[in-house]
Amino acid sequence: MGNEHDQATLCALRVGQCATIRAIGVPVGARGARGVEHVADDALLERRLLELGFFAGARVEVVATMWPDDDPLAVRIGGATFALRRHEAALVQVDVAARDTGPDA
């Protein structure tokens, strides 16, 4: 039972899983492999996510996914629920507690 955490992105979480946001954005090493257009689009999306309350230290929970491809995700942050496409959720880097599988865990 320690304070072990797994690092992931929000799009990797399952329904009912909670995590704490570590950072918003494409990891530095991954930026070079993407085109300039993607970097500009990511910067706009990063800003939008921050404006919605997706900031380091905030607690998030995946509450639902849509059929058939689990896209978009319904994500609860604070008292609000947002729908995020998987490519948007991939910009949200999170720390998942090793045994944290829901809000009561």
C-alpha cells in the first residue's frame, strides 16, 4: 500500500477511474515527431483545457465512454462534466493512484 502512482494520459483511463492531472500538453520528446500544424493545434487545445479547469493538481474521473469506439469520453472535473475526444484527452497527463479505481477508493 504505498504512495505509488502510475503515469498515463487521460485517454488511457477506464470508466470509473480517477486521477490527478500532472500536466497539460504533448510531452516534450513527442513534439518533434509531429508537424507544425499539429503543434499549433495542440497549443490552442492546451489553452482551452486550462480555461475549462484542466490544470495540474486537479482531480479528474472518467464517467462514461460512447459507443462504438469509446470516443468521446465523458470526464468529470470539479462539479462539471465535459466530453473530450480521445486526441484531446491524450494531451492531459495524469497520475493514477495504484489502487484508485473510483471516487470512493
